[in-house]
Amino acid sequence: SAPTGAETDKKDAQLAHHRENAGEAYLTTDQGIRVSNTDNSLKLGERGPTLLEDFHFREKITRFDHERIPERVVHARGSAAHGYFQVYESLADLTRAKFLQDPSRKTPVFLRFSTVAGSRGSADTVRDVRGFAVKFYTDEGNFDLVGNNIPVFFIQDGIKFPDVIHAAKPEPDHEMPQAGTAHDSFWDFASLQTETTHMLMWAMSDRAIPRSYRMMEGFGVHTFRLVNAHGRSRFVKFHWKPLLGVHSLVWDEAQKLAGKDSDFHRRDLWEAIEKGNFPEWELGLQIVEEEDAEKLNFDLLDATKLIPEELVPVRRVGKLTLNRNPDNFFAETEQVAFCVSNLVPGIDVTDDPLMQARLFSYLDTQITRLGGPNFAQIPINKPVAPVDNHQQDGFHQHRIPTRKANYTPNSIGGGCPHLANLANGGYVHYPERVEGEKIRKRAETFADHFSQARLFWVSMSAPEKEHIVKAFRFELGKVEREEIRQRMIVNLTEVDAQLAKLVADGIGVDVQTALKTVGRRPGKPAVAGSSTSPSLS
Ligand code: HEM
């Protein structure tokens, strides 16, 4: 593989320890017994039945029978690569996170790109959101930034995630379509849940058919917190800016490529890295002081909203370089487990209800997908930071604890892991003050579903607008039920009358009839005035 110069980093050394040597070797069973013949099963006579005692045959077939694990419930199709991250200058004023303080430190990373809806064998160039998940193996433990290539999300509360995904995945009776959005159930949900409108605009734009993984932006989507050594917290949105720029396919190319080379993005990434054309992204931060959050005319906890870059510029603070392809797809790309709650001191979460659901969901799903609770011991997931605790047992336990006592505190066990405090690197959650009643209710500040969709539309150039109209026409033109098409058109009238009319004309819907049949949509205008360009002043 391509020269990496990263052989010396800790993660590489750790992975090297697990690699098999392909030198002179005998074929053996899993028990290390050398095999004399692997082409013929052990039979009673040349043409007789195979014998149960043929342990090599039984082991070989059994292992084959169990090769598959469940694919990810979403983002099943992906491609990944190794690399490193380096900060340009110390961000100590913003965060305690050590990997963001030392410009000489190269933090190893593993980045997995993905589509969302398709199964593991689906095509790369479908119209879909792309996952952009980065694992930083820092000296203070693993930090995962599990983002997408679109800065907002379809829903505001994670309790709706099973609904949006069920609607987007193939329909339950015939398992079609395999990927993409062109079907009734997706548009049924989208049209009924108006908070999807902003993300739908992005999903119908060129952003959803990228030219290459190397030419995509990435976004942490949620508002996070950065907390410095003095305990001062600021809100932050994370961005990844590709140094190759942002480029997309056009729809005709995307469709043809899906047929001709369904591995188009996977191949592009692999070949670029093999040739030494290492893709790079700059990490960007949008910082909002706590006291400024209230001045925005949207809620920072609402993941269907972005912070306009004109309002809060993106500060570029470091660079990520991908410089090595995985050795083995299953061991690395398939078994890697990202989790939004993998956080290091100095980076914290917020009360965004979408984020809160994610803090639970990833670890939970991985217990099934990766066969039990010990998947952090799998080489690709293993932190380079030392791991020491009293977690024990479970499927696939590889550690052999030697302490007598497996509880804290104890006085008999031959040492007990220390508890860390703030000063020596302990993770201390930001002590946010929260008060309120226990209720199931969406905040009023989440009620505006259309202003930023409109902002997106008006920011597009003429060709980009044309692509969006054509994408809506293509997708909604495949929707069989008249009432769903009408509902979507009415939602689009809330974004822009011209957009709604152009789409409606292409799918045989009359805007006025639709408005009469469907009525007004629930999303309300922005909380602080109806301006589409909020201000911090
Ligand atoms: C997987 C991003 C919302 C549940 C993923 C992956 C990405 C991602 C990039 C693939 C990770 C990989 O490459 O292995 C996002 C973003 C979201 C979002 C940016 C919104 C801002 C949610 C929500 C839930 C959820 C709300 C659940 C409540 C999952 C699950 C997986 C997944 C279960 C599969 C994980 C695995 O099997 O390892 N997500 N997601 N996601 N996501 Fe999300």
C-alpha cells in the first residue's frame, strides 16, 4: 500500500500487533492442527457418505455458515480509511481536549463514509444523505464525531428516528426500493412531518449526489459544547471542509453510474489513497457564546436548523488527512463502532433531543450488531489510551483480569483503578442548570419548519434551483397517491411559491386545488420575527 509515514503512531502499532503474517505457513484448523487435505471430505469409501468425525470439514463449513453479522440498521453501506488529524494552533482557550491543544501532535483517525438507506450491497451514487463518521484515537480516549454531509436533520426528536427510517427504507411488503427516496412511504412521512422540509431541500439538491467522498463537506449537525480548563462552556457546531472543494454529480450521471459501477465512490476513495492522492479536510468551528444563544431566531437545540455562516463564520482550526486504506474490510470498515457518546474531556453534549436519543442508540445497537458488550476490544475500536475498569464477562471477552476484587471500592484486590478528577483528566460533565416539568411536548422554539428551507432555496444559483425542481419532480412523480403529492406541494408553497408551482407543473398537481384540499401546514414562522436572515446583534 501507499507510503504512510504513520507507522510510528500508536494506533498503527496497536493494529500491527493484530495483523497476520502472510509468510511461510501451514494450513491449520482453528486449534492449530496442520491440515493434510482441504479438497476432499472424509468419506466411507470413495463414493460413500461424509463422516461426522471429519472435524476439519465441520469446522470449515461451520465457520463459513457464520461469516455474516447483521448489517448496520442504517448506514449499512460504507467505505473507510485511516489517517491523522493535526490542530493548527492550540485551542486551549476553548477546550480542555488535549488533541486540540498541541499542533505537533498527530492524532490517528479512522473515517467511515456511508449512504443511509441502502443495504450493504447497494449502489454508491444513489440520492441519499452520506454519513461522515470520524473516530479520533486520542491519548485521553476515543472521541467520535458521527456526522453527515448535510448540516441539518429530518427530525427534531430522536423518538421519531424509527419512523423516519422505516418510511425511508424499502417498503415492508415487497422490500422495494432498495435505495433512494422515490416511493410513497417516504413522501407520505415527509409530507406529514413538516419539520423534514429543510433537510428535504438539501436532499433534493446536488449535495445528495456527491461526485466523490473526497469532495464532500461533513457536519457534526448538533450543537455541542466546548469546555475549557476554567470550566467555561461555549456552543459549537463542527464542520469538515474538503480541500478539493465540494463537487456533485448530475442526476443522469448518478443513475448511470449506479448501474455501471455500483462501487463508484468506494473505488474512487480507495484508488486515490493507493496513488498517494491523500484526501484532506479542514476542521471548522462555529462558536456561539452561551449568552448569545438567545439572540438567534431559532433554537440551537433544534437539529433541523443550521447557523448561517454569514452570521457566525467557520473558523478553520486543523486538518485531517486520510493516508492508508484498511487491510481488511470486515475487520475494520464493518466492525468499526462509532458512538455519539464517545467524548473526551473538553467536549460535551447539549439537550438537543435528537442528540440525546443518539447518546443511547449507538451503543445499544452495537451490542447486537457486534455480538455482545465487548466490541470495544476489537482492534479497530480499541482506544490507544489505557483501559482499566471492573467491567467483566459477556460474549467475546478477550481480557484476562488478574485482580482478585472486581468492585469499587475494595481493599483486597491487588490494586484498584483510581478515580480521576478534573485536574488529572477525569471526564466531568458540564454542570448545566436545568429546571422544568416532566412533559412530552415540543418546545415552541422548534415550531418554525420553513424559514431555513426558504433560506436554502433563495441561496441557490439558477442551475442549482433547476436541479432541485427536477429532483422533486422525479421523486414525487413516482409517488402513486395523489394526496401525498398534493401535501408535498402545499408544504413547498410555504418554502417558495415559485418552487411549488414549478414542481407541481411537473407532476400533474394544481397548486390551488391542492391548497383547498390540504389546507395550511402546521409549521409556524420563525420565533423572533419572520426574517430569514437572523442576527446576533
Ligand atoms: C449510524 C449519523 C441520527 C441511530 C450512523 C452513522 C452515521 C450516523 C454517520 C454510520 C456510522 C458508521 O459509519 O458506522 C447520524 C447523524 C444523525 C443521526 C448525523 C443526526 C444528526 C440518528 C438517530 C438515531 C441514530 C436520531 C437513533 C435514535 C443510528 C444507528 C446507527 C447509526 C442505530 C447504526 C450504528 C451501528 O450499527 O454501528 N448514524 N445519525 N442516528 N445511527 Fe445515526
